[in-house]
Amino acid sequence: MDILWLKDFEALVACRNFSRAAEERNVSQPAFSRRIRALENDIGVRLINRETLPLTLTPAGDVFLSQARIMLRTYEETIERCQTIDAAKENVIRFAASQSLYMTHYKQLIAPLVMEGGMETDLNSTSWAADQFVSALQQRYCDAFLTYWHPSMDYLGPLEVASFEHMTLAHDQFVPVSRCKSGGEAEFTFSETAKDAMPLLSYGAVSALRSVQEFVVEQIVSPRKVFVVNQNALANSVKAMILEGFGMGWLPLSLCQPEIDEGVLTIVDNRLVTDLEIRIYRDPKNSKATLNDLWSQLSDFGHEVLPVALKAAQRGVRPS
């Protein structure tokens, strides 16, 4: 079985159209159709129901889709691990974190210590699913994992059960924001009397922040009052859609503080704000000297950073 066939199949499922899927895969439609047919012939069953518009999966296709995604993920992780092992040096600290954390808390709290200590780092900024970050630390693809933490998150459970070490470096807040109108008020607001539901820029099922968003929405907001217009794995992507006026959404305050200060974004409702911790995890069995040095510095430095970071965040929260 050709790995390209699995990628073709995944693209076809996403597009539900042979022509669009072929364009996305950068091949002609006849060639794309032949590859899908070759995949079906190799498996021995029909995966695509071609009699429906848009295209749908057969029952066998539904089963194969979940397994195909697992195979693709395993394949990509194996390649990445091989490349990482090949390039790794004993003194390089390999981090794993989302793009939003690198742009905010890593830059503010960790980068200065790394630069001061002359340490070498490898920053793996990826769009991994939340549980893949945990697997990366468990399997030594990385030395340290920087993450948001909230009581509603359960994907970090395996690290806690296995006694991985963690440290709280800072606090943040998860805030519901909307683009501002010309007068400064929120473009989208919750209202019990409103007839129309609120358009929500949501996090995808694989995002670590999805459970936090659901935690807040389920406690306060009626499901009938929101409808999801888009889902993204990354907070930066959600932010971009909010700035374009497609709806409201939740963001870490550290990621949208400048836009709030400038009056571009505003917090929709302070009742819908919840606290986040910024944690760093590591395997205590990892004896890399540079990692131990950084961990020690963060432990000493963290007690000074926490109150400052929290106050800075609180200054930016203002009612809409």
C-alpha cells in the first residue's frame, strides 16, 4: 500500500469531491481517481460511495478512515523521530509547545534564561494533537513540554500518573473576545433575548484548549445561544478569524492583550473568563545536564515571575 494513497483518501474525505481533492493533492483528476481506485483494489472493498453528492463513505470507508489517520500519524511521527535522533546533540534542549506559547510565555519566561546561559535549544512548534505532545515527552522526542493547564484538561493525566515533574511558571486567563465596532463596543455579544445565536470560532477536537472552552460554555451559555462557524487547532488561527470579524472566540489573554489595549478586540463577558496555568513538564529520568540547569533556574526564577505575570494579565481585563 502506497502512503500517498492514504493521504489522497484523507483529502477526498475532507473535500467530498474528486476534483477539489485532486487540486489539493496537486495531481490531475484522472490520476487522483486511479490512485483512489488502486487503494480500494488493494484493500478489496469499496470505500467511497460515488452515487451520492457530495461523496460519502461506505461503512467500510468509515472504519478505514480512522485507521488511515492512525497510520499516517505513526508514519509522520516515525520520520520526525528519526530526523530528531539524527540531528540531536547531548547539550541541546528540545522543547515542544504550541505556537501561541512560544510567542508569549516561552519568549517572556524561558528565552531570557536560555540566552543568558548560552544554551542551545530546538523549538518544535507543531500543530500536533494534544495527546501527541504527551507522547512526545514520554518517548523522549522532546526534553521539556510547555503547556496550558486547566482542571478540565484530562490529556495530561498520563504524565501525572507516571510521576513526570512539572512546574507552574505563570498564570494566564482564557477570555472570550470579539472584534470592536467603531464605537468601541463588542461586535458580538451574548444576550438572553437575542433571536440569533452567537457565531463561535471554536477549537478542534484535538486542541488542548477545546475542553477549557467547553467547560466555560457548558456552565454559563445555553447551547442554543452559540453556533460553531469554524474549528481550528491553534489559538493563533482562532485569533485571526476573530480579527476578521467572523465571530467571537476564547483566547489566552497573553495572546490578545495588545489588541485589547489598542481597542481592536474587547472581552465579551467577564463571567466567561477562566484562569489558566502555564506549566512545563519533564521526565525526571532525563539526566541531560543542560535541562537540569534550566530546570533549576526556572525553579528559582518562577517565584519572582508568577505575581508579576498575573498582575500584568489582570491589568488588561476590562468589561466590554
